[in-house]
Amino acid sequence: MLKRLGSSRDKLVKYFKVLGNDYKDSALGTLTEAKEKPFRAFFYTSACILSYTLYKTTPSEAQYNAALVEASNDLLLLSDTERNKTTDNYVQYLLQFSCKGMLRYKHMGFFSLIYHSNHDKDARTYISQCKYTNPRWHHFPKRVMDVGLLGRWWRLSYTMTDYDVDFKVLPKEFNQFHESYIDFVKKVFGYSYFSNLHAQPVKCHGYVITSPDEVTNGA
């Protein structure tokens, strides 16, 4: 019995030694190749880091629901004259799908999608389950409502930018044609139309207080 235990222990120690040597040789080979081809090593390392970051920051369905509720609450705090009509219509459009249980979430690995369906998620009727009565795959891009990437829902964030300004009452002013495209890019990344505006500098005015007698004599 003791001989069997000793033999099993020796085999186990030998196995882990061989395994450790294999990992050691593999690591040394990787370091050597990285020194010989630094650009390729940098490319692969960057790709791995980027892939890991995208995967870990993919927003969840709960985060989208929370963002939608927060957007609705922000709009409710504004009066009708301040509320951006385009933003309000879009959020109300999303809430209709959400209340009917027609919004769907899909995790795609490095990003996630929110799309709408024709039926409630809990419906078990034949029409809701049969693949021939549901939209085909080539109709799917038209049903995508939002894209989640890097911890952010991009379309909802884009629409909520300047949600407290009605540009039909206060239209945007662009001095040059390309400024409209710059404003679009800024809005995609969540920057307001007014983000490049600066407050007027404070001007100090000096006043000399004189008595009525001095004013009379001066006249």
C-alpha cells in the first residue's frame, strides 16, 4: 500500500515538473519572439487588451432599462417649452415597446443590441413562436433600436444630448457648412451644442460718487 502511494506521488511530481517546464519553455519562446518581432507582439497584445475591454464593458439589459427610465425621468422634470421634442418622441416610442414587453436584448460578445419584436416576450402563441410568421434575418437591421458598446448605449445617449433645449424654438446657427458635421460628431460622443461656448468676461466699471454741489459747480 505504501509503495503504491509512493509511486503515485512520484508520478504526480514528475507530471507537474514536466508541465511546469513546458509552460516555462513556452513563455521563454514567446519573450524571444516578442523581442525579435516587437511590432507583431504589440499588435497581438493590443488586440487582446482591446477584446478584453470590450467584453467586460458590454452593457447589460438591466443597464439599458435603467438608462431608459432615467431618460424618461429627466424629460418629465422639464416643461413643454424646454423639452426637446425629438428626444421626447423617441423616448416615448421606446417606452411603448418596453411597456408591451416587445424589447429584446442580445449579447454579441464585444457589444450588445436592443431590438424590438412584434410580440410580448412571454407570449407562447403559434404566431409568436413560428419562424415563418416572424420577420426574417434580413429584416433584423431595421429592428435594431440601440447598440451597447464600451459601457454606453450610443443611440439613447446621442438622442438625450441637449434634451433640455427645443431647437425648433432656438435653432442651431452654423457659420460654415462643415460645422454641422462637427456638431454631429460631438453629439455622437455626448457633447452639447453649447459645449464650445464661453462666458463673457466680467467687465469692471468704475463710478465716481459726487455731491450735488460739485455737479452744480461743474455745470
